Amino acid sequence: MPVAWDEFRLVRAIAERGALAPAAAHLGINPSTAFRRLAAVEAGLGTRLFERHRSGYVPTPAGEAMAAAAGRMEEEVARFDREVADRALTPSGLLRVTAAATLVTDLLMPMLGRFRARYPKVQLELIVSEDALNLSRRDADVALRATRDPPPNLVGRRLATIAWAVYGPVDGPGDPADACWVTPSEAVAGGQFARFVAARAGPERVALRLNTVQGLCEAISEGVGIGPLPCSRGDRIAGLRRLSGPEPELAGSLWLLTHPDLRHAARVRAFMDHVVAEVAPLRPALEGRSIR
């Protein structure tokens, strides 16, 4: 029997997530609906697409083939969307932008208002995520990322160095050797922050670990401990002071990235040019060269 495109998407979502509930959530449907649709597809094809185990759904060879076909179909749809977008002559339509929460609050949000004022026909969708979304599948059109190694399949601009230093409350210990620490955990940025703190303090002096950089500033400001912060943020907080110079081992780069097929689309080009111009005067602060 012919299988609808939506059923291919369903099978791929289950294969990627290993369970009905997260696959249904990804597709915006109820788990019971996903269960009924999968049963109907299997009945129509006359074969099982998944083995049901306690640990989850494991695709059979037929399920793997169908999931792979869905992936190829998604790529073709995304390629068509990019070709259509590339033909637009004026900046208009939907633009999906992704960035981590800290970049959104500290950097990006003020830029969006000015961009909208200049290009009112562009509708923005902001995806706040710590994950590297797949720009090839149009999960987003443009990504603002703090990374040392941007994906090789994307194109864009390196905007600035992101400098980090150690900060603490102005009325706290002046010597890091006497202080407790706040740090991102091993799961963040490949463990570079955790290694940095471990080289300066034993585990008994780590007062708080976070699985994200979000919340670091608040924890340090509240006196939980000293810790690393981006200079562009730490230098703006009146109650904090630098306890070190910029730390080279924590430095990263700020990149603005898009898919090669989208770089000439009018709305993408306009947005990237806008962000490049907006970031330029902020480079001294981002690079730790502008101290309060």
C-alpha cells in the first residue's frame, strides 16, 4: 500500500528516539495516536518495523530502511526550501535563528528589535538551545554559536573572541586560593571548565556544579563561590570583580553560521550583515579589553 509522508516521519522519529512518547512529542501528537498510526502502517505493509523491548523500540531491517528513506526525503524537502528561499529578492518570510540562552540574553535580543525595525517583512523564530541544531535539515536557518570548532558543513563569519576570567563578589575573598568555586560540570564544553577549576581547587572546595553556563553569574553574585564568567558579562555586574586576567584556556570564538545553500537568501544575508555590524563595536567587551 502507498505510505504517506507523515508515516515516514513517524517511523524516523521513533527510530531516532527509541520510544513512542519522545517521538510523539517531537511530532506534536499524542503517544496513543503514534501507537495507532504505527500499527496501521505495519499492518498495511504486512511487516514489523520495530521490535518492542523493555528498553524501547528497536527498528527491524524494514524499519531501518524506512527511516533512512525518510532522511533522504527530508533532505530533498530542505533542499527545495533553500532553493526557493534563494530566489527571494527582498528580505521577507520566516527566519529561524538559534543560539544558546546566554547569547540570547546577553547579546542577541537587543539586535533583534533593531533588525525587525529595519526589515519588518521578516518574521523571526528564535530557538533557544544549547544543542547544535541541524541547519541542513532546516531546524534553523542561522546559528549564533560560541565554539572553537564550527561544523565544516556550514559557512559564516567569526565575529570575535569570547574571553573568560575568574570573578567573585567585590566583598568576597580576594585570593582564589581561599575561596569556594562555582563551575559548569564535565558535561559542558567537553569538560574544559571543570578541568580549569579542578586545576585550582580540590573537589571539597567546589560549592556548586551546573550542567549549563546559564546560572553561573547569578550563583557567583549570590556568594555561592567564585568562578569563570564571560568578561562581557562579568564586567557589567556592579557587585562583581575580576580575580584574574582573561584565561586563554577558556577562550572561545563567536561564530555566525548558516548552510551554504542559504547564504545568498535575502533574509539570511540581511540578518548576517546586521549581526556582523552590531557585534563590531562590542568586540572590546567580548574580548575582555574593556573593563568597567
